[in-house]
Amino acid sequence: MYSLEYLKEFFKNDIFATKMLGANILEASNDYAKCEFLVNENHKNAKGIVMGGAIFTLADFTFAVATNQHEEYFTVSTNANISYFRPGAWLKLIAEANKIKDGRSVCFYEVLVFDENETLIAKVSITGTHVKKN
């Protein structure tokens, strides 16, 4: 398991999530992560609500932080299913990734996305594949 400082430094290279979205790692431990981003006008669609793609990007980034804390392999998402429960123009979104099952080459995670009032906004089921490091 890596330190929170190491993960923040490493994931700064995930430019789309950290620079474009503004994702920030709040907590991380083996097989768990909690991340957030502050909503701004760039995250909204023509109706003025947060785009589904911004919500999904936060969930996928949180999955990446949770699953990439192993020395012997890295993990990439291979399948994801998202359910959106309510639209909105929130101030902040927070995602928590939790391991459901981890195997030799495949893992399964659930990522829940909440608004600043802890209202459930979306649920993402993600399957990942472990790839050995060279």
C-alpha cells in the first residue's frame, strides 16, 4: 500500500481527472479510495446540470486510486455500468470505491457518488483487469 502523499503525486499524471475535472484524493487504503471534485461551469451541460461524463470520470478515477496500490501489478477498468439516480447542479461530488471481489486477474468494485449533502447521485459497478508490471 502506498501513502496518500505518494498517490497524490503519482495521480497528478492523470491529467484529465486531476486537471480537467479537478479530482482530489481524500482517502486511500488497500482496495479503497475516496475522491472529490468541486463543480464549476465547465462540468455542466446545456441544461445547467452536471454532465454524466463528469460523474463517471470521478468514479473511474476513484476506482483507479483504489485498485492501483499494489507493487506487483496495475489495474485497468475493462467494463463499467453506471446508474444515475438524480440530476443536479451540486457544489461538490464525492466518490467512494470499495472492493467487492478480487481475483488473480480480475477484480470487481462498487463506486458510490454522493453530493455535498451525502445524497446518493450515482452507483457504478466496475470490472478491472490486473496487468503485471514489467
